[in-house]
Amino acid sequence: MANQRHQTAVELITLAGACAFFFFYGLGSFGLVGADEPRYAQIAREMLARHDWVTPVLNGTPWLEKPVLYYWGAIISYSLFGVHDWAARVPTAFMTTLMVLAAYVFMRRFRCGSEMNTALALASLVGIIGFARAASTDMPLASMFAIGMLSWYAWYETRQKRYLCGYYVFIALATLAKGPVAPFLAGLIIVVFAVIRREGKLILQTLWLPGIGLYLAVALPWFILVQHANPQFVRVFIFEHNLARYGTNMFRHKQPFWYFVPVLMAGLLPWLVFTVAAFARAIREYRTSSFQLFFGLWAALPVIFFSFSQSKLPGYILPAVPPFAILLGESLWRRLDEGHEPPLWMTALHAVVVGALFGASLLTVYFVLGLKPVGTAIGIAIVAGVIAVVGALGVIYAKGLRTTVIVTLVPTLMAFAFVLKFASPSIDLRNSARPIAEQLDNMPSKKELKVAVFGVPRDIEYGLNFYENAPISNYDRGEIPGSPHLLVAKSGSEQNLRLILGNRITQVGKFPTRKLEFYAVSAK
């Protein structure tokens, strides 16, 4: 018993260390990227300043595209750590950690012996790491949804109502993370599972009145309060940002039907080979194994459903990633238990994928800056990748399948550390508005002047909104202040600006990396 407690303690400490490194370490090594991160971070800041836990607000105007769970997490994080870009990412990192721990506990209870491999594989997936470190609503949805679905299957195997309570609570939290897609996907997976298993009564048993009451108690109050405060909520959130987003290209995210196949493959790195093999096993055994059927459906149905969507973004299929790790962990455990090593070609291909990922990480700076790698850098990356491949194959051949997780994690950890250390400055320069805001704030002419933009991408506008903590006027929308201000414009805009502003402008700086120019604009 004492040895078992010691082993559990060691495993939990190891898992906590992996989560701390993959999800929390260096959260502020580069600024908020894209349009969503700074926008969501600023909304939470304004909700905190207004002491309003109901209505998401951006620049004083209700922003009703997404529910409130992420914002609540960011408000708590800001209250604890202050308003920083890295603090805006803490909630998603925390929720991802909860998901990994839930996977560990679940597998320890229902597939004892596979829990550590499953949890470490889940924590080291590229898709999980990337979204765990982003201030967005995608990972809160995926994490809460995953814990909810694990709870449902725990109930299915044990019929203990506490697990069904957990299912309803976490699906309610997933609804607060991103809306009705959570109960819809959960229902779809369970219904298809019940139909294939010819257990139609499962559907009625799942529709448990106390559980439905729990779901409504957790999810419904915010929806009622936000609708009462903002009568346009149902139209904006349900009809525009759920139904219209799925059924039309209203938001200009049109992609081909097969778009999510390469997205999923990238998200499953470095475990792509073994996860595909585990999923194939689930397909073969779906008639005889409820475990394989349930997690196979959970992995497949979200991808299929969103492939029909007219609007596609990579984060949409994030809820489908955790079951691949579950299937992977179970598959490795069964192979070890049965004494069946995977085919040599599978192990070799896995080692090649791991080595290629490690080698490619050494070229990240070139990829981020859009530069062609020099010959020396390519040579070093190839040599490093080959060493990783040979090392992985050698260890697995000598020590067996049980070393697979270690020989995969070591190069993955090294690759991630390299990217954080050496590529973060380049990511900051090319993908974040933080260095732009810092350069503006260091200008002698900045003082208390507001900032406007002209001809720049949305990510720069929303990024400056967060880092300046002030509304950003956009000339492209006709928002031309009459008072003195600083203007951030795309390079080569001076002639057009003089047609608009006359002699009111004076160029005061440049930001060549993003092809931007800075102007001081005097009053009318």
C-alpha cells in the first residue's frame, strides 16, 4: 500500500511538472497573437473594471459572440496576478491541466496501468499545447467537454449516479465556454453510441431529471441574465454566431471539406502514427468493445460534423483530440499487457515523425520570419533529426515498448524549449502588437495621445486595443479623430493620408518587420 501511494505521488508530481512546463512556462514569452487573443483579454479586463460578471464588453459595447466561462477565468487571473498578457492565458492553461488530470484519474480507475502514458501523451500533443497557451474559448470548451464525456462513460460502466452528475455539470460548463455546440456534440455521440450498441434505453437513462436540473442550474442563470441585460443576445449569439456561422460563410472562414484532416494530423503530433493505429484498432473492435466504440465515435463525430460547416477554423475540432490520446494510452497498455510489440515499420515511422518534428523546431525562427533557411541551419536540423530518430529506435529496440513515451517526450520537451527560447522574439515581432505598442509608448511625442490605425490587419488593431487599454480609431471605418493622435498605417500610405489629412501628418517612426509606419497627426 505504501509503495502504491509512493508511486502515485511520483506520477502526479511528474504529471504536474509536465503540465507546468507545457502549459504555463513562458506564457508571456511573446505577446498576444491574432485578433481573438487580445480581444478576449481586453473584454475580461473591461468586465473586471466594470465589476460586471454578466455582459462581455469591448470598448464599452456589449460583445456577445461567445459565452462567459473564459472571461470569468481571466477576471479571476487578473485579480490574482494583475492585468498582463500572460495572465490572460492562465485560465486556459489551468483548464487544460484539469483535463489531463481527469484523463489520468479516469484511466487509473477503468484501465489501470495505462493512466500515465495516456496523460503524458495527452499533455504533449501539439494541438493541446498550442491551444492550452492561448487566451481563447477553444480550450475551455474542449477541456470541460472532455471531463464531461469521461464522466458519462464512467457512469456507463459503473451506473453510479455521481458520474452522471459530473457529466451534466461539466457539459454545462462547456456550454458556458462556447454555447449549445457542447450539449449537441455530447448528445450526438451518446445517441450514435446507443444506436450502434442497440441499447436505446441508454438515451432515456441519460436524460435523468436530477442531472438535467444540475445542467440548468449551472448553465441557465448566465444565459437568462445576459439576455435580460442585452435583448439582442439571442439574435447575435444563437442566430449569427452559431447557426449562421455553421450554415454560411458570413464570417469569411471558408475552407474545403477536407480542411480538418491535415489540421487534425498536425494536432496529433508527435503521436500521429500511434494515434492513427489506435483509432484503426477502435474501428476494428467497435462491435466487441464499448470502450473502443465510444472513444472512436468521440474522436470521429466532431470532425465529421464540422467538416460540413461553411465556416472552419482549426480550434473547432479541438474537442475531438482528447479521445485520440485515450485510445493511444489504452492501446499501448494492451500491447504491453499482451506482450505484443508494434510492427517495426510502425515504430520506425513514429521515430521518423518525432525526429522530423525535433529537426523542424530548430528552423522555427526561419518559418516565423518567412525566410529561407540557410544551408548550415538545414544541415544542423537534419543531423539533429537523424540523431533523434536513431536514439528513439535504439532505446525502444533495447528496452521495449514501455520506453515509447519517454523517448517521445524527451525530444518533444527539447523542441518546445528551443521554440520558446529562440523563436519567441520572432513570434513577438511578426505576430503580436506588443512590440508595436512598446515602440509607440517610447516615443517622446506619445504622451497621452490616443492611437488610430489605417490599412492594418485586425490583429494589430485588437492588439493595440489591449496593450494601450483604449479604443483604437480605424480610418477604414471613417473614424478619424479631430484631436491630436498617433496613427499606425501600412507602409506606403503617406500619399493617401495626405489626401485625407493634408499637412496634419508627420512621420515619426517605422516598424519594418510588420511593414508599418507611424505618424503624428495634429488637431484640425
